[in-house]
Amino acid sequence: MLLPVMLYFLIFHYWPMYGVQIAFKRFSPAKGILGSDWVGFANFDRFFNSYYFNRLLINTVGINLYELAVAFPIPILLALMINEVRSARFKRTVQTVTYAPYFLSTVVLVGMLTVFLSPTTGVVNHILSWFRIEPISFMTEPSWFKTLFVGSNVWQTAGWGSIIYIAALTNIDPHLHESAMIDGATRMQRIRHINIPGILSTIMILFILQVGSMMSVGFEKVFLMQNELNREASDVFATYVYRSGILGAQYSFASAVGLFNSVVNLLLLLVVNRAARRISGNSLW
């Protein structure tokens, strides 16, 4: 049963690492990977000194910090609230409503944003007009991009992300709550001193994984939301690699950008994992 999974990772994740060497070469399709000339760190040096480096770094890190501050805690809060609901029917209804957006494709989600936020026909701008607020072109304003990106992620994934926390909450010994109630603890006190410590290890593991992908932003959604007017706020490493490598055929340069991104993610993962192990005793390894 493990064989298909192992083959998947070997073929699609480990074997392609052979091609990473073109980041240190002036790759020519005619010469192939082995026949192309070595250029050392020239591609990295070109990227670090390019006009786009600071913009890509600020946008990528900015979006991920925004998600870490807003999107990461919301599934935890949602799980804690759902866990306190006593009505089974109401709980199932809330779970269904919050899980449903997760099954929408990214294309559909961005299409909904475009329709709802249209400056001429969008329902949001119609509501703003009732308060005599001028129409806002949300999808083309650079200042709105990060908020729309993170906000739509919260709406789409908060319910699904809460599942793992709800599962962790079910493993908490109910006798702890019974003892706390006998001692006169309020519901908020039981949440604070029993529920949150009970899921703290799960929170830390997911936090480490989140920080470990700090330099990665999903390409598809950014690409669909991106346009010439908001590019200064929406351009990230993934879209730049696409433009340079696929559209510009600068394979070695794009590989260098992607390799830099992956190495930084790995270093962040190692640092945060070690810090979490020292502070809380929880870590990935």
C-alpha cells in the first residue's frame, strides 16, 4: 500500500531535483543539462541585484505574515466555538456552511470576487453607494490585493482548517471538564485552561508548517487575481518564476529564483522547529 505513494514522491519530487543544477548553468535545450556551461552563482547574483527582488520579497513575506496573523487563528477560534455548541443539529449546520466553500475551485472563487466587487455592477459597491461612498475598483487597487487574497482564503478554508482542531478537542479527557465545573470554573476558564492547552501541540505543529512555507504563496490564485494595475502588490516569487521561466524561456534564471525560494523555506522550517522544541517541547522531529 505504501509503494504507490513512495513512487509518487520518488518520480515527481526527488528525481526532478536532478534538474536543479541548471540554476548554476547557462542552460541550453540544444546542449541539454549535462552539456550546458557552468556559470556558478551568476544567476543568483543577477536576481539579487535585479529591480524585482525587493518587491517580490516584500509581497511574498507580507502576504504570508498577513495570513499568519489573520487566517491562522480563525480556524482555532471556530473549532473552539463549534466545540461549545450543545445542539447537534445546529453544530452540523454550522460545520456544513463553513466547510462548503472549501470545495469551490480557485477559478470559481476568483470569478465570484470579480463579480461581487465590480465597480459598476458589483453588489459590494452598490451597498457602499447607499452610504454615499464612491465606487472602489477592488480588483485593480494594489492596496486592496492582500486583504482580498487573505480574506477570501479565510472564507474558503477556515471551516475545513478547523476539522483538525475539532478532532484534537475530542481527545481531551471529559473528566477534566467535570472536575473544573465542580470547582466552579466558568466556560471561558475551561476553554482557556483545558481546551487550549489540550490542542496546543496541534497548534504548534501547524504553526511550524505554516512558517516553513513562508516564502511560498499559491501560484494559481495570485495569478488569477493579478493584473497590470495591481502587479506592484501581487507579484510574488511564483508568478515571477512563471514569467521568467515559462514565458521568457529563461530556464536557468527561473530555476535559481525557485531554488532560492525553497532554500529559504527549508531554513525557516529548521529554525522555527528548533525554537518551538525549546519553548514548548513540541516539534516536527
